[in-house]
Amino acid sequence: MSEKDKEFIASEENELIPAATTGEEEETYLEMSPIRLVMRRFFRSKLSIVGILMIAFLFLFSFLGPVIYQRWGEETVDRTEVSNFIYQTYHYTDADGNRIEVVEQLEHISGINNYASPSADHLLGTDDKGMDVFVRLMYGGRISLTIGFIVVILETLIGVLLGGISGYFGGWVDQLIMRIVDIFNCIPMLPILLIASAMIDSWNIEPDKRIYILMVIITIFSWSGVARLVRGQILSLREQEYITATEVMGLSTWRKIFFHLIPNVMPQLIVSMTLGLGSVILYESTLSYLGLGVQLPKAAWGTMIATSNDPQVLSYHVNMWLPAGFMIVIAVLGFNFVGDGLRDAMDPKARK
């Protein structure tokens, strides 16, 4: 054997050493726990990290902000007597039939500091009641986030219970529960909500209690989607071999449903809950904007945006409603980014 051949074989043997070490990386993937693998995939997505930062900002701003910034309260009115300007619009038609718009500026002395511009005293100004917009923006976030989480948890519990029973037992039980789900999916929500709002107004319910009624209404009309999701997953999982093994072991029906079937549906439920949070926050804001949700003096992002119904506020006091719109956008995008990241991370077919 020539010296050149010996050198070639030696070089091949040296190259085999790094190849063997690559098995450690493959072994690392094999030994990695499912939760760690999901987190690894999740934090590889830039949008997921952006969503986490958005949600962290919302929680710090809404729950920690009022603790730090205690200069004004949620319902505190600035009763400083100030001179404000009111704009009145008049429309005229000249001899030629042309429509003329005239805006008149009038000075108005008020006993409260309403419609104040952003300043060091009021970072985002004051609203028509003389209350600090920045502080109410923080308290409005508390209500929106709290309603979102409570509604999602309640609708998930109801959906898991009914969907699990429907998918496991099948037969007439499945038909009955699914027909109830179909009824809730077909109910026109807006007329029902308008009727409910009229009834609540006639009862003269306090603003604090209206929040709980709002949670119940949203939960009633949103659990059906979770039930359908759980039912579809359990229909496929109940035919698996490990369910047959639980029957041989003599486990009870409830133990098979809630200890063996439901845990295998949790990845889909977590993604559904995360995506549903943004929808519930948007839904609550819409109801508050329409006057069906949280009402004054309580703060909510929807009621703050509703002040733009006044043409004067819409045109000359953007600080009263635009920040609440930005907060809703941040909340919805943040939870959707996190939901998309979890969906991709929990996909078993995803690449490592």
C-alpha cells in the first residue's frame, strides 16, 4: 500500500470522528421532553416572541400601571375650573344652491377640566366628564383582559364537558348535544343582545354587576365552538388502542374521558383558548361600544371608543378614543401571534 493510500485512509478515519459526535445532537432531540420541544419550536418564531412582549406590556400597563401611577383614580374628576373652546358647525345654502359649512369657535367656562389636551398633569388629556384618559385606559385594560380570560375559561369548561360526553358516548347523546350546539350557532346574536341590554337597563343594574352579566352572555354564545372541537377529536381518539386497554383494565367512563381522552385534546384546546382570547376582547369592546357592555363610570376600551360618536370628539379630541383603539389592536394581535406560534409548535409533523 502506498503512502498516499495510507494518508487517504487516515483522513477518512479522522472524518468519521465528527460524524459520530453528531449522534449526540440527535440523541439530544430524542431525550428532549415534549414540553421542552414545544417551547423550543415556539421561541424560534419571531412573531411568537413579539406576541409575548405585547401581552406582557398589556398586563404590566393594566395591572401594575395604576399601582405606580396613583395621581388620578378611575372615576376621579378634575374639578379645576378652566376655559375651553367649543366648536359649533353651521350649514348654509347660498343663492346658487351651494352648501356652505361654517365652524364657529366659542369660549366656554367649565367647572371641570374636561376636554383637556395632553399635558404633564394629564398624559392623554381628559374626557368629556373631566376624568383622566390615561388612567381610564389602564383600568379599561383590566376589565377587557379579565373578561377575556374568565370567558375563555368558562366556555372551555362547558365545551370540554359537553363535547367529551358527546364524542365518547355517541348515539342519541351525541345527536342531542350536537343539535343544541347547532341551535346556539344559528341564534342571531345581535338581536338577542339588544333585547338583553334593554332588559338590563330596565332593571337599573349597577355597572359592576353589568360586567358579570356581560361575561355570562358572551359565554353562553361562545361555548359551542369548543364543544364541536372536543367532540371531533374524541371521536377519533376513542378508537385508539390505549382506549381499548383502559376498557380491559376496567376503568370507569369518567376516568377514561377526563384522564385519558381530554389530555390528548389539550394541545388543540390551548391553541383554541389563546386565539379565542383576542376574539373575546374584541367582542367585549364591540358590545361596550354599542352600549351593551360596561357602562360609565366604569372604564372599558369599547366605551372610550364610543365617545367618537360625537363629531366634536371625533374631529378635535382624538386623544379620547384613538389610544383605546391602539390597545385593542395590540391585544388582538398579541394573542393571535401567540396562538399561531403554539399551533405551529404543537404540530407533530413540524420539523425540529
